[in-house]
Amino acid sequence: MKTKIVIGTRGSQLSLIQTNIVKNLLRPLVPHNSIEIKIIKTTGDKNMNPIPLDSIGKGWFTKEIDRQLLEGNIDLAVHSLKDLPETLPLGLTIAAIPEREDAREALVARNGLPLQKLKKGAVIGTDSTRRKIQLLKMRSDVVIKSIRGNVNRRLEKLDNEEYDAVCLAVAGLKRLGMTNRISHYFDETDFVPSPGQGALAIITKKSNKALNKIISQLNHQPSVAAVIAERIFSRLLGGGCKMPIGAYAHCVGSTMTLYGMVGSLDGKKIIKDSITGDIKNYSALSEKLANRFSPQAKYIVMTRPVLENDAFTKSLKKSGILFLSYPSITTSNNASEKMIEKYFTDKTDYDWLIFTSANGVRFFMDALQKADYEKKDLQKIAIAAVGPQTAKEVEKYNLDVSFIPSKFTTADLAKELPNITGKKLLLPRSNIASTALQKQLLARGATVTNIPIYKTEYASSDLTNFLSLIHNKQILCITFTSPSTVKGFIKNITDSKSQEKIFSVPVVSIGPVTTKALQKVGFKKIYTAEVHTIKGMLAKLKENIL
């Protein structure tokens, strides 16, 4: 094991306090190692627009830190467990969950009043739908307004009279030494917290076995059982897809009582229930409680990465469709300095810049920024996009798209792209993208430079709960948006009986290339979108499944 251990964290005061808690716990276990803290700025820290976090997913505050872990720049990360997505990126693991802090929610009112004594029309700040619907259930006459920022920033907005009160986790206020600000404590059974609230998660690479063995000594077993039970309950009911769900497991000796809360997407309905049993059977308890909430619920399953599902989930929500997320791939930057030097020394030498995905656009533009190139350099190059969603991503950078094929496939792009004989084409794509497009363009007489600008990796998912839903006939269909999502999904199926069950479920494919991949692995009932976009998939869902 290395003599220096580097811990990655966000730079907020609370994040640093939480990281130092773990550092102090770890210190006696590695007396001969130095421990260093590295601050990493995340998307959630950079984007302070008032966007409800329930609409963007939990990875908002963790993905950049996780990437640093995977790239070996840090050895472990400390996260608030409630911020962790349901599925971790492939190669990462929760190495330990130390003893949990207070899981309750708190109200901090500017005038020190409890919830029931706030004036009618009082403005309460929170960006959680789960908190919002429970507050309105208790006080329908208050106004809930979105609020962003770390705890200190939120309290500053409160003190500046932008809000009458804010709703915050008790654990964070305790760690910051600010419990004197709390005007109302909510009981966990009346106001059910977020799964994992109050707990810290120590994340490491699975392959770092020596470090993981040491860190595992920090596990507090009752906290581990409680948090995992809450996360299973949440996952079964679609919590990873921003459903307003709360869960809290109370452990006394060998007994666990699990409390659950599920709200409707419009917040008009809240259901609560609980179950008690042996703590050793926490997984079965979670499943039984989840089944009480929705024995007849039917779900659409999405295999696309959570942070890329925004358009799809919005469309499903508008249609009132329940959905679950089992992301089968993750994407990350693959553009090293050597690669940038190799391909971008003279960009203006290219005639066409071809994008086959929104990811390709984002990672390419990030690479240009790192290389200190200006976007105006690209205005001399014609840009092609495989479809309207990719074109929309290009336009975000104030660039024009010169060409979109009549059908939104790479085959049609290769066939229809005009005047490419003798031309130089630049193709930024995934490291595992098919070579078919490149070959088709070469066959038409073009010179093609393919750049593996981003890395696609297969994500590891526990399909136990998913198979349980299939057995109960609660899965309407599974959706796939690329051959890589198909391959990543299949990699998680470990036995032939599971394959048999899954292959009998209807699937919706975004286009013919994805459909071919589905046929190859054994899916029997495949519906292919006629227009190869998310809207096309939704239309196919409504036509054949719903």
C-alpha cells in the first residue's frame, strides 16, 4: 500500500468536516501513512441555478470525485450517503459506512418558530420534492421555494430575508456546530428522511484490496444494515429516478423497524407504512415493505446513464409513467494531453467535424477548452450531427450544424454526408464505438480521423430486485439507447434462468443498430423506434406497450 493516502472531497465547510471525521477515524489504522485531503469541485458546486435536485439525480455532487478515484488521482472519497446514486460507477465500492449521525430533518426559521407557528404564506426553502410534499402535508398554507447552495449559503439566504425558514438535515447542522439554529425537529416516522441520511460513505476502487481491508474496520454494522435496507426500499420503488421517496430504518438490538414513505409525482398523495423483523433479514424486510406500496405498479426500465436520462424521464413524468433506472454504462473523459496534442494541433485542417452523440460533443468541447483552443476555430469546419438531440448539444456552444441525415442513424449519416471524397473528417466518439461508420466513410473516399474522446465502461448493477419485479409481472418493458447499454446490461446477468426471464420481457430500442445488438443477445420481443430519438421511443412505448 502507498505511504500517502489521498482523500477527495468537495470544498464546502460541511464536506471538509465530514472528510476530517473519516480522516481521524482512519488515522489510528494507518499510523505509518500520511493522509492528505484534496478538494475537487463538482458540477453541483459549479452550477448554482435553482434547479430542484430531484430532477437531476444524485450523481450531481459525486461524479467528478468518482472520476478522480477511477483515474487513481485520489485513494478514497467521502460522500454523504444520501447523495450517492443507486448504482456506483463500475470499479468503485462502498468500502465502509461509519456509525450514523442523527437522521432527522430540521426546520430553521428566521424568527425561531416551529412549523405550526409560522405565518400563513411563509416561504420555506428546500430543493427536495420529498421534503416539499411532507411539509405541505403538515402545513398546506405555506409556500415552498427552491434553494441551492451548501448549508452556510442557505442560512445566509435565510438571514437575508429571502426565506422565512429552510429545511435541512439535522446531521449536517450537528457536524457544523449549528444546532442552536434549529427551531423544529421532525420525528423520522412523521417526516421520513432521505435513504441514508446522516450516514457517511467511504468510496474506494474495488481493486484496492489492501486499503479496503483496512477501511472495512470502520464499518458500524447496525448503521450498515439500516442504510442498505433503506436503499433497497428506495431502489425497488424508483428512488434512483427522483421519485419522492423516504426511508428510515430504526435498529434496536437484533430488531429492525423500517419506515417507508412514497409520494405521487404531483405531490398530492403520500403513503406511509412500516415493517418490523430480524435485522439479519433487512433485505427481505425492504422487499416486503416495497411490495406493500405498489404490488400492482408497472414500470418502464431505463438502462441509459442516469445523468443522460433527463429528456426521457421528463417525457415519462408528463405521461404519468412510472420508471426505474438500472444504468448499464458510465461515461468519462478519455482525452489525455498526448491525445489533444496528437489530434488538435491543427484542427482547421479538417473539412468535416462529425458528432454521433451528445456525449461526443460535450467531451470534445471540454478537450478543446483544456487545450486552450477557441470555438471560433471550429467555425471554419462544417459540422454534421447524427440527429436533432446531438445537433441541439452542438448549438449550446453557439456553433451551427450543417448536416443531419434523413434518418437518425450512423449508416444514413455515412451514406448521405455530401461531398466527402478527398476530404478530411474528424470523428470524436466513444472508445468502444463500432468501426462501421469509419469504414463506410473511408469507402466513399474520405480520410477519417477517429478520436476516442470519451470512455464508455460497463456499470455493475445488482439485478436481484429487478428480477423480483419481473417475477411479479411489474416490468412493462426495458429501454435501450445504444448497443453499449445492451452489452452492459447483459454483463450483469449471471445465470441462464435469469436470462430466460429477462429475454421474455418486451424491449424498446432507439434504432436498428441497437435492435441488432438486442437480437444478437437473445431478446425476443423488440419494438424499434421509427424516429430514432427519445421522442420516437416514447411514441413506440405508447403505441405498443402502454
